[in-house]
Amino acid sequence: MEAWREQLKNQVNTLEKLEEFIHVTPEERAAIQALKGTRWGTTPHYANLMDKEDPACPIRRQVIPSQSELANNFGMEGYLIWKENRSTAERRPDAIARQYRDRIAFAVTQVCGIYCRHCFRRELTIAKDLKLRLDIDEGLAWIREHPEIRDVLITGGDPFLLGDDDIAYVIDQLRAIPHIEMIRFGTRLPVVLPQRFTPALLDRLRGYHRVPIWINTQCNHPKELTEETARVVYDLLTCGINVGNQAVLLKGINDNVAVFRALHQKLLNIRVRPYYLFYCEPAPGTDHFRTPLHKGAELIRDALRGHTTGLAQPLYVVATNIGKIPITLDDRLIMREGKKYVLTNYEGRTTELDAID
Ligand code: SF4
């Protein structure tokens, strides 16, 4: 059996299996019991990164259920329906989510390599309350009929959990549509199941094409970046596929300056371009991961801008039903004084440029 299928077969999704990796605390044990009936679990690869003794370990907190998920003060019931505009007048197959005129998200599966407790799709992936019919051919037919769509984001769940033939089928079908200019994949597998990127799959992905493939992964803490992940990123780049990162701002995991800077520097070190930092979205059961809105902008200011390589800076956004809204604290950086612009750098030093009217 291929190593990645072995990882999935041995998914760590019971208390007994989890105890092979860490000393489970009474709180973790109680939460697993209390959240019975919801999906949880991780690949052995990711579980191996857990700190055996520390329940605050950033890997543990992202995948082990917590009783805090039951205290839902700010989470929005029916969040995914709202976020993906599923109750608006336009009729679309369940597989298609739309916030923009020229691009859509195309969900092809609802299973994942790990079940992130902060997931904004958790009503679908974890709670299983939301039932969607993710029919690939129905989605493809809708895309063919909509010439305004030029960019398709293939998502899930995790789209790379489909078999090689299915992945190649979706790519080939999309490439055959004249109005499609680019294909993107959103996947956590380079981080949580790097074994998935086998030579056979890479052969299906590689090459120069009219319609390129872009991949964005999700890494939220430097501890998640292993040698195996670095290798996968390199392999994907040699196939002609750029790899970006979409981190989620998570309280107690990456909301401090040192971790945040280390994460973004390490991403560049393994050739991943930081793309977005997402504000943690108000899906039900995620209160304990959420920070004040300005926190992400502060972190970019205090950890990255001017403090390290410019390529390390993601765009901080709130994802909403009307698209992504960028959040910055930069209004004060450019001031107009008479015929001059006064520009302030990350240390508070100023310089001037002539103003143009
Ligand atoms: S892998 Fe993605 S879709 Fe799956 S649980 Fe994590 S964030 Fe959600």
C-alpha cells in the first residue's frame, strides 16, 4: 500500500491511538468524549509533531477536540451557508461557492487529512450538520456554462485526497474549457500528509500548460514545517507549480511576534510564499481561537514589516460573504503636509516626498 494511503488507514482518531503519541490530559479526554459524533483526527505524520507532555502544544491544539468548542458565544449558526452565499437567488450546484464575478471555489470532497478545530467549514467537515452534494460533473457543467469564470479554486475538504485519476480528470476537464485561465488548489496535505505527493501524482501535475496550476497550503506554526514538507514544495516547484501559504491567525498558537516571524521566515526558507493571513472566521465552536480583529495587522507591523524580508509579508484579510476585506493599520504611514508627503518607516523614522496633485 502507498505510504499516504497507509497514513490515512492509520489515522489517529480514537483515544487509544492518540495515547500512542502523547499523554492525554483529563480535559482532552473529556472533550473527545463530549464531542463524540463529530469528526476529529490527524495523520500519524502530523501527530508525530505533537509535544508528548504539553497540552498547549500548537499541533495538539489544532487537532484535538476541546470543551471550549461547546461554548459558542460568537460563532454564527449556518456560517458556511452565509459565507458562501448559498441562500442567494443564483442557483448553483452544492459544489460551487461564489463571492466574486470571475472566480469560484469548487469543492470536490468533504474529507481531510486532519480535522482542524478552527476550520471555517467545520459545519461540513467536523460537525457534519451541513449536508452538501459535492458532485464533480455537476460542478464542471456549471463552470462550462459560465463564461465569466476565469479562475477556479479546487477545494474541499482536501482535494488531494482524491485518487490520481480523479485529480487528473478535474484538471483536464477544466483545461478544456476555453474561458478557464488558471486552476488553484487549496490543500493542507503538503504540511499534514506530504507522502501524498508521490512521483506518480507529480507526473500528472507537471508540465507547461496554457492553464497553470497554483497551490496554496495552510501552515499556522513553524513546528508544522518539516523536511518532508520542504521536499514536497521543491518537487511541486519543479513541476511548474507555485506554492503559497494561507495561515489562520489563532489565539495561543501564532498570535505572538516571535512565533509569527519564525513562521514566515521558515516558509520562505522552504520556498513557500506567504500569501494570506486570515482572521479566524466565526464558525460555531471556534471562539477560543479568535483574537481581536486588529491583532493580525499589529503582528504584520511588529513582526514582519521592516523587521524581515519583504517577501515574508502576507496580506491580512477577513474573509466574508462579499469577499476578502484587507485589514491594515497603515493610515498613519502616509501623511500629507502642504506640498509634501511625510512617510513613516517601521522604526517611526520619517522621510519626505514631493506631493503630486
Ligand atoms: S484541512 Fe482545511 S477543510 Fe479540512 S478541516 Fe483543516 S482547514 Fe478545514
